Amino acid sequence: LLDILVLDVLVLATIVLFWRRDRVAAALMLPYLAWIAFATVLNASILKLNPM
């Protein structure tokens, strides 16, 4: 779960940096951020439902 949370933060940071340079490129990264956020929630729920 930690690795996907780091990925969320890094994708968000990439979008912020892209936004300053090219807003179209940043906007094109938003669906990827949405997909990664969904995967994070899915990963967290699977972890919660199946404790070690």
C-alpha cells in the first residue's frame, strides 16, 4: 500500500509541475491520476478485508 501511495503523490507532483509548463499535458495526466486513486482505494479495501 505504501508504494501506491508514493505513486499517487508523485503523479500529483508531476501534474503540478506539468501545469506550470504545459496545461494540456497536465490535463492529459488527470485520467491517470483518477485511475491510480481508484487502484489505491481498491488496494486499501482488499488489505482491510484480508488482514495478514
